[in-house]
Amino acid sequence: MITRTIATCQTEDWQNQLSTAFTSVNSLLEHLQIPKSQYPEWIQAEKDFPLRVPRAFVNKMSKGDINDPLLKQVLPLPLETLDIDGYVEDPLQELTANPIKGLLHKYRSRVLVILGSACAIHCRYCFRRHFPYQDNGISTKEMSLIIDYVGQNTDINEVILSGGDPLVTNNTRLSRLIKALEQIPHLRRIRFHTRTPVVIPERIDKEFIDILSQTRLQVLMVLHCNHAHEIDDLFTNAMAQLKNAGVTLLNQSVLLKGINDTPEALIELSESLFTAHILPYYLHLLDPVAGASHFDVNESIGKSLITTLLSALPGYLVPKLVREEAHRTSKTPISILTEESSQSCN
Ligand SMILES: *Cc1c(COP(=O)(O)O)cnc(C)c1O
Ligand code: SF4
């Protein structure tokens, strides 16, 4: 009886979590029992990109710790308003790679669809923090133009649903889209790039699992976890359901100063991901987006971290260190080979 009640409430539950997310610094700090005196003036940073953090994610933070690695990802800081050379609003020049509104076709075999404008959480380091999402929220008409584009371009075998966050979109709309995409014979895979299950695990509801189980397309989900503390039982259970539905689970992280830029943090992250049935995929060097420079970890530190991971973990738990650059045909892998080590191969 109790189980039944939970099952029928699930859909409403994730939407409820979306609408009851913390949107004020004051109430978040109060909830975490952090005295306001520990928090510097922010004002402008919060205005430019408002705070948004769902309760399930806040529940994974430790109380009373202004340096909590999850809190640091969402708390606006005065540092964000500094004007730093080389940090720009659209570092990937995505605004010029849109063949159709809501569609990015940068890499030959796969397209990225910007499904909706919203995210369940606002991450301070986000490279799309200045992206004019309002202009890219797509209508039914635009969706059919995107489907036509994929149908006419036989190079494309994979459609990536991104955003914003594609899982802020409801099941009815996702189901309609997947049904249209599976009619395209040359399409093999559909991939979700999402952080929603990490911050609202209830989003992986039965209806969504059914939609994924029924499609002929192979389904991948690339989660976005940056720290082992983001992985708890609720999230792990959601991942187990996806795994049972045949979904391939991968993770991408951003290398973030003061959050995951130590060997211990990255090793623990990889181990915890695997416990949750997820393999590490990419570790991104920060995109130089205005407002995020204080998160930057330089490339040589990134390389030495990967070297340490290689000696501590099995190869399948070491993510690929990459940078994303405008006008490239793929992400740019960062080689960890120094001149010295490549010479020693002779
Ligand atoms: C990252 C990205 C992809 C996917 O790249 P993979 O290497 O296949 O993960 C596709 N399109 C765009 C625009 C991207 O930024
Ligand atoms: S969920 Fe992803 S797209 Fe949304 S703010 Fe965070 S990093 Fe950016």
C-alpha cells in the first residue's frame, strides 16, 4: 500500500522538487547553519546568474561548512564579477554553430539538441551561464525542423539531448521526441547529457524508465558529478534502475579548484561512480567563461593529477582529460606524456 502511494506520486515529486529549490542565498545559508558573517557581499554575482539548488542536493552538503565542496559549486561570490583577461561570455562560440535554432552540429556524427532553457541547478562554473537560453527554448515547429535535419543528414548516427538540462523536460514531450527520432533509419543512439538525476534523483521515475526501455535506439546517459559526496543511496538506486533498463551510464566532471583538484578527491569520485554503475568519461578543463576564473586549474596540474590517477586506479576508472575549443572537430584530448617520458620509449 505504501509502495503504491510512493510510485504514483513520483512524477509530481520531481516537479515539486524543482519548484521548491532554494533560490535565495540567505535561506540556503540559514538552512546550512552558516553564519552570514562568514559570507562576503555578493549582490551583483547573484543578480547576473541567480542561485538555484534543489533540496536533495542541499541534503548532501555538510552543515556549518562554508567550504563544503557541493556548496562551493552553487554559491555566488564577488570574485565572479571580476573582469579577467581571456574569460569571455561565449568561450566556445556556440552562438555561431547553430544551423537551426536549438541545434548544434559541431562534430560530424552527432548533433546536440538544446531541448529546454532551464536547469534544475545553477552551477557557478557553467560555460553556458551567459547563453541566451530564452532564445533557444524550442517550439514543436522547431523540433520538427531539427528532426528533418537529422533525417536528411546520414552522417548523423547519434542525437545528444542537452540544454539547459534535457531532464527538466517532462516525459510526454521526451517520449514524443524519441518516437519521432526512432523513425530515422540511420540513427543508432540517443544520449542524455544531464545533471538533474544528481540533484533530483526522483526524476528517474517509472514512466521515464519505460520510455527508455521501449525504444529501438541505444540509450546513453552522461551524468555530471564533480564530487564523491554527490553520490548517495538515492542517486545510486536511480542509476541501478537505468542500468537495468539497458542504459549505458557515463560521467563527465569539470576540474574545479578547491572542489576536486586533488588526487584523493578524484580517486574517491571514480570509485564512487563505479559503485553507482557509472564509468568516468571526461574530465574537462574549465572553459574560460566570464565569472568562473576562480575555479580554473591549470593544464599542467590537470596532467599530473591524471598521471597520479593512472597509477592508483584501473584504466577504466581514469577519465579522459579534455578541453573544448571552438571550431574543432572533437574535444581536444590533453596528452599527459612529457618529453622525458616519450623519449624513454625509444
Ligand atoms: C561535447 C559535444 C558533443 C559530444 O562529444 P563526444 O566527444 O561525442 O562526447 C557533441 N556536440 C557538441 C556541440 C559538444 O559540445
Ligand atoms: S546543470 Fe549543466 S548546463 Fe545547467 S548550470 Fe549546471 S553545468 Fe550549466
